[in-house]
Amino acid sequence: MPPFPQIRTAVVFDLEFTAWEGSMTHRWSRPGEFTELVQIGALKVDARSFEVLDELDLLVKPRLNPVLSDYFVALTGITNDELGARGIDFVEAYRRFARFADGAPIFAFGRDDLIFDFNLRLYGLESLEPLPPYTNVVPWLIENGVDPKGKNACDVGPLAGVAFKGQKHNALADSYSVLSGIKALAGRGANNLLLA
């Protein structure tokens, strides 16, 4: 009998960061606007079966804009009270995410790696340990017939025919949407991005 294959893990994640009405249009260029991390949602999965092995949901207290805008609260459902009760500092959140990934490759919709990089530079923390190798899932979606233009992480599952569950623009729910989209497309014959 052949030995049971070792589980190969991957991490699918999403980030939420400070925003105000018009931030996206202005690309966070107005005075005092920074893309400070507010939430990390992540799923550790069996890269072959897409089974979720563990999940991570962290709220992060922004240092420069500690009070969330009404726009952000309405968009994500994350309140200032919740942030005050559950929020942790960026350094702790970053390290917990790195430990959660434990060297496994990390995947997200868009350039969430740049949000991590920006926060490290913003807070003068470039010396923190680097994260594992990052893959933006957008090119893979395009290769497999999905047009993500103007879409967000929460749209990945529905674009692949899988209903969205939860609160849109919640990092953990959006991570599930990205994973469900990858799984659905792989089930229809696309190469398994998580094993690439």
C-alpha cells in the first residue's frame, strides 16, 4: 500500500484597510489618507483538495487614523467598538499571519502584498521577517475566462458561479469567496493554482 501523501498547504487571504468616500477614485492621495491595515482574513487549505484546515481573522488597529470612517464601517461591517475590543497592533498581526502561513505560499485577489509592504514602510518596520511567496490570483482568473476588471475579492466566487456567503468586504468572508472561485474553476478543468 503506497504511503499517504503529505498534505501540501496554501494560504488564501484578503485584507481590509482604511478608506474614505472617494479613496479608491483618488487612490488614497488626499492628505491624511493611508491604506492602513484593519483586517486580515486567511484560510489555510489543503492545496490538493481545497479543504479548509484552519482560519485566521484578525482586526488591526491603525496607528495614524485610529478611528474608522463611516464609509469604511458601512462597507465592511467592522465597527469602531469592535476594533477597540478585538484590535491588535500591526506588528502582532503581521507576525501572527506569518506564523499562520508557516512558509506556505500565500494567494490573494489583487496586490494585497503591496498593502503589507506599504504598512511595513509606513511604520518603519522593514526589518520584520518577509512573508512567504505571494501570488496574485487575477492573471490566473483571466487565463481561465473570468474577467475581474472592476471587481473585488468578494466577487471571485460569484464570477465562478458560487454564491457569496457572509458580509462583503469582510476579509474572512472574501477569502472564502476567492477560495470557492479557485475550487470551482479547478473543478471545471483549470490548472490548480494552489499547486502551481
